[in-house]
Amino acid sequence: MPSRSALSNGHPEEQPLPQKHTSRLFILLFILLVSVEANTLSADCTGSDHHHTHSGDHRHQLKRSTDQETQADSANSAKKETLSNTITMAGWNGKFELESSENFDEFLKALGVGFILRNAAKMSTPTVEITNEGEAYSMKTVTTFKTSEIKFNLGQEFDETRMDGVTVKTTVTRDGETKLVQKQSGEPPCEIVRELVDDGAKLKTVCKTGEVISTRVYKRL
């Protein structure tokens, strides 16, 4: 039969949970908290591993790119060294094409070359072919309007017909391994200095008569 207090309140009296039920509830809550903590830790570790994986991949890509650039630089250096060695072995032998010209018309005018020949020379792109064996040299100059060739031995005087049609006495000497000095004793006198530059990849020609100087550069073909 219900107690008086229960009947007076109109509600049944609340009974406390048994002790064993309370213990089970705490155990379940503890297990739930541990599970949530473990999932959070696992997610953090997974995110960290993902970040490290991306960082590692990025470092690997940078290293591979650097290695490729290093290999390309090494290949270019080897190619340049091979070309340089080939040119050095060739020495003066080779064919050269005009690349740039400065003040050549004024030089020809001072030399006495007529207007028609000067204009023809100004519009042409000559090639110079040089052959050398010991002290003997041959230089052939080819243009669209004229081909000329001189053959000589170093230090020995020879006859040469210049562009102005005058035949002069000429002597060519060598200054070191990369420079030839040609002196013409005509009127006016003229000096032409040919020099191999850029490890022999180019031929620089400096022509001088009186105070007039012209510089022409030829590239090796």
C-alpha cells in the first residue's frame, strides 16, 4: 500500500537507482569519453601524416628539379668544352662569315676604293676561308661580286692586289697563337690585324689606314 506522503503529493515516490546500475552508468560514460578521445587523437595523427606526406613529396619534387637543372648545366658545360676543344684543335683552319661591320666604308674611301666598289662591298656578306699548315697560310675571301685569295708564308714578303686595284708588297707575321698582323706597303699604307676571339669561335678583323679604323667580326661556320 502506498505511503501517505506519496498519496498526499499525488505522485508516486521516486526510488533511488540501485548502486550496481550507477556503477555501470559511470563505466559506460568513461568508455564513451575514452572512445571520443581516441578518435580525436587518431584524426590529428592522420592529418599530421598527410601533411608530412605532402611536405615530403614537395621536397622530393624540388630535389628532382634541382638534380635535373644540375644535369642540364653539366651537359651544356660539356658541350661548350667539346666545342672549345674542337675549335682549339682546328686553330686558324676554318670558314668564317661576316657578322658585324663598323666604319668599313670610311676605311675603303681612305684606301682610295671607288664609289661603286665601296657600295658593292657594303651590301655584301663575305665569307673568309682560312687554311693553315705550319708557316703556310691561304685566305680566300668570297663575295657576291668578287672572289680573291692570298697565299703566304709567315714573315715572307709577297705581292698582293688590293681592292683599289693597286698591287702592293705585303708581309704577314704572327703575334702569339691567335693573332695575324698583315702590313701592306702601298700608298697609303695599310695594316690588317686578324684575331681569333671567343676561344676561336669568331674572327675579329681590325683594318687601319692613316687615322681611319674599321672593325669587322666574322663568326665561324
